[in-house]
Amino acid sequence: MTTKSLIKVFDVDGSEIATIYTQADGYPEGWMYTVAEFLSSRRLVNGFSEYNEINGMDDLVAQIVTLMKLKHYEVVSEYRELKGEGIDRMIVTGGIYVMAGGISGIGEEWVYHIKPNKAYIRACRTTLSNNERSGVIIEVYKVADGNLQKVWRGTPKKYLEKYKH
């Protein structure tokens, strides 16, 4: 049996902009751990100057999906011979799906919210000082009897400490 999950990404105004559905490995030490590792090494900005930054929440969705699809390729390629050449070979069907915001009730056991932190929200309205780091907050919810029960909330680095392998 697989552990399904939803990763919901929210914008500065609090609206849900996308839902990423994972068909398996949706427990906290699975896909979300991989996403938290990635996010802990990046900075969320409003207008990028480095290519290892995340330029807004829409870019965050694109980068997370790219990361997850590439990791899915690594897993699938271990036990299947894949056809194609170059990057085409690395685009693998299934496992990770992008859906519109607001989707729920599709068999998920875990739900994760990724939201911009207050420093990023301020950066969208003003200029962020060099000492003030902007990033995201992760919220973890367990689904029980169709209801979300908040389990944890914090930064990607704190997530890694809590759910380390």
C-alpha cells in the first residue's frame, strides 16, 4: 500500500496556487523530506540575482515539481529500462501530479502546506535588508477521519531536524 500526500503551495495573499499530488512516499520522511532538503538550501526572493534562488511562489512550484520528477526518474530507472535519449529519457510518467489549488479528499494521508514567511511577504512590499532572510514555512497535517490535524509547523531546516532519516 502506498502513502499518498498533497503538497499545497500558498501565495503571499494566502491563496492556494497549486497542489502537488504524490502517489507514494507521502509520509514525512519521504517526498516532503526531499522537498525540505531542497528548500533549506535556497532563498525565496522577489526578483532573482542568483540562479540558486526561488523567484516567488510560482517559481517555487515549478522548481519543486522539477526536483520531484527528476528524483522519480532516479527511482524508476533503477528497476526499468527507459527509452529515449538525453533529457527526454528523464521525463517519466506518473508518481507526481500538479493539480489546481483547492483539491483534497483524494485518498491522501498527509497534507503539507508551504507558505511564504513574513520576511518574504515584507520583501514583496519593500526592500529586504541583507541580514533578513526570506523563505518559507512548512506545516504538516495528518488526515484522520477526513479532517486535517496539524502535527508540526516550522522552517525547512527545522523540518529536517524533526524528521531526519
